[in-house]
Amino acid sequence: MVAIIERVPSEILLQIFEDCKDQVYGDTKSYLFGLSRVCRFWRSVIHTSPTLWSDIWLDVSTGMVEEQATYWLERAGETLLSITILFPRRGKSDNDVRRKTDAESAKALPVRLAGIIGGVMHRWKKIALDVSPLEAQLFLDNCTGYTPNLLNLSLRDFSFHDNNDESKTLYIPFQRSGLNPPASTSFSNFLPVFSSFGVAVAQLTIGATAARTRSIHYVDMLLSCPNLVTCRLVGTTHDTPIGGLSDDVVVPLPRLINLQVSSIPDPEYLLGALRLEALQSLCVVDLEWGRAMPSALRRIFQTCGDSLTKVSIKRAEDISRSDDDPPSIPTWGRVELPSVKHFTFHADDVAYPLLQQLSLPQAQTLVLDGVPCGIAHSLMSSSLQLNSASFSDLSGEVPQHASVATFPDLSLLSLGGESLGILDYISTPHLNKLTLTDGGAYRPLAGPALCCLILRSNPPIQWLVLFGVVITDEDAIWCLRRLPHIETIQITECPISDATLRALQIPLPLERHDGSEMLLPQLKTAHITSNIYTTPQAIMAFVTSRNASPSTAIRGTVSSRGLTPHERETLLLFGVRCQA
């Protein structure tokens, strides 16, 4: 009688094995060998199914990597291969004898492995190496050939570096006669230069974060992969600045759609050399502003204005803005970005002339940091379809001749720094969430501007955040009385007193007959913390009055200062946490 375990047809059993194998991360050797021990039938299915052996995981430190490679290749038959090779890590703390032995083996073994693995390059679907620079180049130099099916190439340098080491430029000798199928590539602390395989590279990710990088090598790398669609370059503050490039240095990337650049010194020169036609998303992070950067950005904006949908320019957090006088405005014409939906810009003085001439007629999200209020208002006024706007670290005032702009779709507005003056020049009839944060050393009175916005717009705000802003009890109560839709409120580090908290309590039945109205009837969450003029008694009275009825109950956070243990326990029962 045939055992139940052997009644499943082999093709069904194979599909089950393959689905389970795909859930295994890393080496599938133990998984396959474990299944093969269940019964002879399962062993037969496994050893006669090449697709189960197509994921080859080789750990050089086992000492039997060549035998393993040969064994797996035999089992894999003629299937396409996904190969991962882990070379041993070698640290500077190793003794001299071991380092010498490792160095000798590091030169011989990659060559022998390349002789085995390189013989089936036409079947490579994926190749990933965790490897030192020496071993990487030795392996690659002995794998010259066509890779018509290669979809994914990944090299990671896990050897130990200090800040004086340099990321290595690797020559990738793989050959490809056409663009398809497109390949995705990723390199950690390597900068690749491709042979004919470069025409198939559609995605390129570089993470050169553990060592110095000569930025000029980025140009050579990009020139070798002209059909890039997505490119992400992450450098380090220890990189060697690229310096000015000759006008003859041109890198055409006509297919590039997504470009991300992070922590590369002088990125303006690299961006200035790129010739882009189809760019949709530009992201430059950890930027140190240079005088040539606005011109580089303007070139991209003008060339790709119709295709760009997202722009994100963020300066390094530890870089303060220049105290120099702003540069004179060059004789540039107005630059319109008609397709941009999301625009984020952390500016420096040198960028002001560019921002003054930008127009964003289709923008839906606008995030500005470090610009004058006048420029912020101008950009905002060119983007009447905004649904989200966030301004911080603004300076100066909006020109008095500026007109009030109406934003019918704006649902989220966040203002910080000296940007509260913008409230006097906008109308937001559908605003849902408003956040006002600390004005820093100069903290303007927030109440009048907030009252002006509410009076003009009558917005249906459901979420209000007041963090570190100066507002009186009178203005706070006036505003809250006219915002009956609020469900969540946060008041933190503001000079309100118990008067505001008393106004937020539920009126007693007798008081209701006297015409007293309940503020914020839809309130569900309240965060009232670090307001130095409020007392524990007022906080307790506010929370207990709200939670006296399920229909008005609230949750949230309050300051624990001055509360007794019993009062804290009571608040926790209400679902209100205490914060020191």
C-alpha cells in the first residue's frame, strides 16, 4: 500500500517545495536537505528538479566552497541561476601571520571560483558578492563573457575601512549586446565602471558611506551606463570634492526618471554635467549649498520642467545658512514647473534668486525651510491647488502690498519660525489640520494672526497643534469657540493659564441654562503638556469633567507635574497618560 505522503503527484509536490523555498531567506541548503530525508519519493523529486537548486549560496569560510559550487551547478541543470558568494571578512585586528595567509588565499580562491561560476555566465540571473576589493576585482577579471539573462548585480565591500581608505573603482567586464532585459545593480563602497553590460543597467544604487570617494569617478561610472532609469548615489562627508568640471564633460542620461543624490560634496558640478530629458523625481539630500548650485538646478528645471513631478532639495542638518549678503538677482527669466506635484526646498541665500522666479501651478505639497516670508508667499500664491503646506525657519515679513490668496483644497498647514505672518495673507476654507510651532528667539504673538485666519476662512479644523507659540487665554478661547469641529488638540509650552482649561470643561447643567456653551463638542483627544501657567487642579478638573459622560470622554496626555499618585491613577483609568 502506497503511503499517503507519496500519493501527492510529483508536479504538485514540486510546486509546494518551490513556494516554500521562496520563503527561505539566504541559504536554502538546509531546507532542501531536510526535505530530502523525509522519504525516498521526496528525495527523488528534489534531486531531479533543477529549479530547486537554482539559488546557489556559497560561504567561502566553510573551506569547501569549490566542491559546493560544483555540486549545486550539477543539480541545477540548465536553469537560470541566482548566485550569492560570501567571502570572509578580514579585520585590521588580525595577527600578521593570519593576514598573510588570508591575503595569499584571497588571491587564489576568487580565481578558482571564477573558473567554476564563470563557466555558466550565460545562465546568471542574479549575482551577489560580499567581498573585499582585492577579491572582487580578481573574481571579475576572470568572469569575462556574455550575461544575456542577468537581472540583478550586487557587490558589497565589508572589509574594514578607516576614513583615509578610498572606495574602489571596479571594472565590470560582463558583456551584453542589447538593453533587454534591463538590470538592477547595487554597490556598497565600490564605484563600478561597466563594459557593454552597462547599456542594460536601468537601476543603479551606490552606497559609498564607509570610505572616501573621489567624486570625479561618479562621472566615469555614469558615462558607462547611459540607459539609467533610476539612480541613487549616497556618499559621505569625507568624500573628495569634485571641483569644477570642464564644459566638455557631459553625461547624457536621456532615460533617467528618478535621481537621488545624498552627502556628495559639490553636487552642483555633477548635476551640472548631466544632460537629462525625462527626469520625473529629483532628490538632493545633505546638501552644502555652493554658488553654482542654483544654476545647476535651473538647467534641470528648464530642461525637464514638463516631466518633473517631484523635487526635494534638503541641506545638511548641521550646516547653518550663510550670513553673507544675498547674491544679486541674475537676469534669468521666470521658470515654471507645470507638472510638479510635490516640492520640498531647504534653501540658502544663494538659492533665493532661483526661488523668486519659480512658479508651481500644479503643486499639491509645498515644504519650505530657510526662505524669506515674501518668497514663501509668492511660491504659495503660484500654487492654488495646494492641499498641504509646511513652512519653517522663515525670515522677514510678507510685503504689505501682497494680496490675500485663497486655497480651496488646502487641508494641512504647518507654520514654524517667523512664518505666522503668512496667516494674514491666505484664506483656507477647507483647512482640516493646523500646526503652529515655536518662533525661536523671536516669538511673535500668534493669537491675532490665528484669529484673523479663522475670521476670514471659517475653516472646519479637526486637528489643532499649538507648540511653543505665544497666545493669550482670551485669544485661545475666542479661537476655540469658533472651531467646533476640533477632534484633536495639542497645546504644549504655551503661556495659557487655567482660564483656558476652565473654558474647555463641560458646563454644569445649571450653567447650560444660563447660556453657557460647551467648547469643542467633538473633542476626542487632548494633549495639554508643559504649559507653565496651568495647575494640576485645573488639569484634573478639565479631564474629569470631560470624562463624566461617555459622549464627551477624551484620551490623550497631560503634564504630571504636581499630580498625586492617586490622581495619576485616575487619569490612566480615563485613558489619559501623564508626561513628565
